[in-house]
Amino acid sequence: TDLFESPDYYLVDELLSDEHKLIRQSVRDWVKKEVSPIIENQAQKAEFPKQLIKGLADIGAFGPTVPVEYGGAGLDYTAYGIIMQELERGDSGIRSTASVQGSLVMYPIYAYGSEEQKHKYLPKLASGELMGCFGLTEPDHGSNPGGMITNIKDAGDHYILNGAKMWISNAPFADIAVVWAKDETGKVRGIIVERGMEGFSTPETHNKWSLRASATGELVFDNVKVPKENLLPNVAGLKGPLGCLNQARYGISWGAIGAAMDCYDTALRYAKERVQFGKPIAGFQLQQKKLAEMVTEITKAQLLAWRLGTLKSENRATAAQISMAKRNNVDMALHIAREARQILGGMGITGEYSIMRHMMNLESVITYEGTHDIHLLITGMDITGLDAFK
Ligand code: TGC
Ligand code: FAD
């Protein structure tokens, strides 16, 4: 991709600090150099590019908002969003790996862990020496995680963990898993499970048509003995995992913009070059409608994400505001990917261009971290006070 930059129709850049722009440039350069050249092939082979882990850590993609004393970069949420945007310009699967590591593994250890847990795990997670995954979803409990059956039983100096998690990003290679399980009183607790613990396995999920460059798997617990010191002491109840989702959903609201920008840039360039009926197809009204609507939607999404970032850095963003941005921006990106693919005609279905890969990836992004419909119901509940889930 020659352009590899955002459309910035409303001069949103002026709302960013110099530090934000520097971070964006360094992540953008890294993605262009390290991700773009290999990602199509990795997706075709359905292999996560493990060789990128070190680079992801070096650019600060793992837990950028975590304080420096625990190995993070202590950045604000706008910076975190920008990093996610640039990673997803490359591929949603690469952004997923960073989302999981930062928002779903480092964040719960930082927010709910003991001092010992923070010092033991966070610096190694920030440097990529350890990789983590997040186990909430189960085969029979996706949108409704409160129904989970994975459970821990007190056995003296350890817990006995039983159950299974499904659809877990990074599971096949993760060194540790932050797992949500019910205790004997039915309260949801978070516990850190380590690879190698007896009875713990992580079978890989094959045959995905989406997020092919991201590894997905199950977490299976068969009477796993987990030391008591691995329990996250400072949270109980569903608000524990849902609090982590706020972090990741926020990042996704920026990430989706990156995928949309790449589709828009690609379609605009193609439309200006591709000649049919004696002129560039960009000169036909129908193609202009698509392109004009794309840049309009990207601009609206940028403003939503930027404002949400500011609120989040001030600790004022509500979970419902985050749901609105995740839902809107992912839907926007998926729609743009579909339209962009049409602008490329037959070429749009090939791996010569990134669009079809983005489009297929976004089918997962619109489903994970709360489906499109669940986020609508969260907004509905927020504005009416009435719960339409049950
Ligand atoms: P409900 O009774 O509403 O709430 C239970 C407790 O949780 C609190 N709460 C939240 N706290 C923090 N943040 C949020 N977003 C919260 N939402 C609710 C709530 O206040 C309550 O607290 P308390 O103290 O009163 O106990 O719960 P519910 O069972 O009715 O469920 C609500 C619902 C449906 C919105 C929720 O379950 C939900 O969001 N479902 C979607 C599940 C989901 O998003 N799963 C994602 C799995 S992880 C993933 O997909 C990773 S993909 C990673 C990648 O590769 O990038
Ligand atoms: P279901 O909950 O069965 O939903 C099916 C359909 O029913 C959806 O359209 C949904 O919107 C609708 N629906 C459900 N309830 C209602 C209702 N009350 N009202 C109206 N409609 C409703 N999970 C993790 O824990 N960790 C991960 O790392 C992780 N990574 C993932 C990676 C990938 C590639 C994918 C695909 C999923 C991942 N997930 C992960 C799981 C993801 O969060 C779930 O798939 C998602 O929450 C939806 O759950 P489900 O698939 O069981 O669908």
C-alpha cells in the first residue's frame, strides 16, 4: 500500500498531541514494514506470525496504559487507541493479539491483582516474554457469560479448576490464561492458569474463514490444581471480566477505523487508476457515492473515538458509551470493506489487495467482545432503563 495514511477530512490530527502523532508514526512505520509484507501469506496459511511478538512489544503495543513501574508505558487512552488503529490497518488479528495481551491479560492483573502478581507477570507480559489469553466465553455461554459453568473448588492450599472455554484468542500459544470461573458460592472469580499445569490443555480451533492470522483455541480444565496465590484477590462478580471488556472494546473502536482506512485508501487509489468506458471509474457517480460515504463514515467514527478517548483518559467514559463506539465503528468498517471490495471488481476477491481479508476479519470483530446486537441492547438499556436481554 503506497498511501498507508489516514484520510483526515476534519483535521482530527489537530486534536492529537505531538506525542500521539509520534506514536502513530512509529506504529504505522512498523506495521508497513513488518506486518503488511507478510500478513496475506500468514492469513492464507492460517498461521499467527509469532515472529512479530518481539516487535509488538518493542513498539509498546502490549499494555501501553499500564504504569512504567510495571513495564508499561503509562500512556493515555488516546495513545492506546491510536496504536490499535495502526495495528488494525495491518490486520485485525494482529490488533487482537495486542488487545488480548494489554486489555484482557495485563489490565486484570493490574486492576485486580496483588502486588506480587503485578510484579511477577506484568513486566514479562509487556516485553512479550510471556503471552497471555483471556478465558470468558464457554461453548454454551457466549453473550451470557454470567451463566458460565467453569468452576473452582477450595482444596486447602490450592483450587481445583474444572470446565472449558471456547473461542479464545492466543490460547494455542499462550503461556498464561486469565480464566473466569465460579467459586462455590457462585461468584465469578479470576484466576491465572499457567501452561504446564496438569489437566490444562489448549486445543486449536481450525477452519476459520476469519481472523486467519490469529490463533484461536479452547481452554480445557480437567481437575487442574491452581495455587491459591494465582487467584486475583481484588474483584468478585461479573463486573471483573466486564471491566476488562471495557478496555478492549474501547481499543477495538479505534482499531476498526484502521481497517476501514486501509480499505478506503485502497479503493480510492484503485478507482482513480482503473479505466472502464474510457475514464477512471472514480469519475462515475455510483463509485463516488461509495467513496464519499466511506470518508464521511470514517470521519464520524474518528470523532467518536477521539472524544471517547478523552473521556476515558479522564476516567469518565461509561460502559454504554464504549458499547456505542464499538458497535458503530466496527459496523462502519465492515460496511466499508464490503463496498470497497466491490469497487475493486474481481481484483477485490484476491489476496493482491487487503480488502477481502479485512472484510472477513471484521466478521469476527463484529461478533467478539459483545456482538453487534448485544451492544445495541446495552444502549437500549442505558437510555430506557429497561433490560431487554432476558
Ligand atoms: P449485569 O447484571 O448487567 O451485570 C453484572 C455486573 O457487572 C456490572 N457490569 C459491568 N461492569 C463493568 N463494565 C461493564 N461493561 C459492565 N456491564 C455490567 C454490573 O454493574 C453488575 O455489577 P454488580 O456489582 O451489580 O454485580 O449482567 P448480565 O448477566 O445481565 O449481562 C450483561 C451483558 C449481556 C451486557 C454482558 O454479559 C455482556 O456484555 N455480554 C457480552 C459478552 C462478551 O462481550 N464477551 C466477550 C468475551 S471476550 C472476547 O470476545 C475477546 S475477543 C479478543 C480479541 O481477540 O480481540
Ligand atoms: P451467542 O451468544 O450464541 O449469540 C448468537 C446470536 O444471538 C448473536 O447474533 C447474538 O447477538 C444473539 N443474541 C444472544 N443473546 C441475545 C439477546 N439477549 N437478545 C438478542 N439477541 C441475542 N471470548 C473470550 O472469552 N476470549 C477470547 O479471546 C475470544 N476471542 C474470540 C475470537 C474469535 C475469532 C471469535 C469468533 C470469538 C472470540 N471470543 C472470545 C468469543 C466471543 O466473545 C463470542 O463469540 C461472543 O461473545 C458471542 O458469543 P457466541 O458466539 O456464543 O454467540
